[in-house]
Amino acid sequence: NTTHYRERDEMVVIVLIVLLFLVCEYCDVVPVFYARKLTHILSGVICLWIKHEPFLRGFVVLFASATIVKNWLFTPFRFARRRDIGMSVFAVVVAVWAVFQLPYQWLKPVFFADPLAAVVGNIVVSPVWVHNKTVAGSVTVAIISYMSLPHVASHVHRCILAVVLSVCEAFGGAFDNFTMFAVLAAYHTVT
């Protein structure tokens, strides 16, 4: 009986998040920059909320695939660029994670640190240290990465991962999500 409630709760959360996504896409009330970052975070929340059940995995793969098709073949989302490499890489990796039933908890830094760093980097005045990355934004990546990896038992490993992820985000350009995914996948595989 509790399984029924859990499944219902998961569907309610997914519907609410999809509604928020639609608000980001179709309502000009949310500025484009924040709509993009909120969608990035909401995608992560969906992935972290669901379990690796066939229907829900299928939902993630379908949504990621639809995102890629829309941005490459049709008019892109309001908050995306035509043929958006960063968004496409994010969608592919999230879909691959779903197909292979890998634990999404490893992707928390990508889901949260990357978009929150962009917001902090835009709001907090601090020096630019590489490309268009600010010190405040990169420190945010490191802090959020450290905080979002409690399953890494060693604090030394968490600190190293946090710094490496911050550097990946700073130097990764359009592939920052990919470089962060690669580091996290490598660490997950090795440990």
C-alpha cells in the first residue's frame, strides 16, 4: 500500500516540476537567465526524486531526447540557444545515467553547483579569474559540490573533488557539465 502512495507522490512531484518548467518556457515573468538555471536545477530534482523504475527511467530518457530534438531541429526553448551544446550534453548524460541505472546522487554537483554558481557569479561582485568565470561563482561550485557529496566518506576526497569540479566548471566552457560528469563518473567507478 505504501508503494502505491510513493508512486502517486512521485507522479505529483513530476507533474509539478513539469508545470514549473512550462512556466519557465512560456512565461516572461521569469527572466531567460533564471529560467535556464531553474530548469537545470529542476531537471536534477526530478532525477534525484525518481527511482530507477522502467516507466520513470523512460520518462527521463524521453524528456532528454525531446529536449535535444527541440533544440537541434526546431525552435529552441526560450532559455536555450539554437543547437545548444551545453544543454544537449546535459540531456545526453542524464539519459545515459537513467538507461544504465547509475545513482543520480553522484550528479548533485552538476545539478546544483553549476547553475547556482552562475547565479552567484551574476549577483555577487567579484573578480573574473578565467574566461567569464568569477571568483565568487567558482567558490560557489566548490562549496556546493562539497556539500552535495555527503556519500563520499573521506573529507579529503570531498575537498579534492570540490576543487577539481570547480576547475572543470571554470575551464569546461560549453562542455563544463560533461567535464564535471566525467570526473564524478570516474570517481564513482574507481571507488
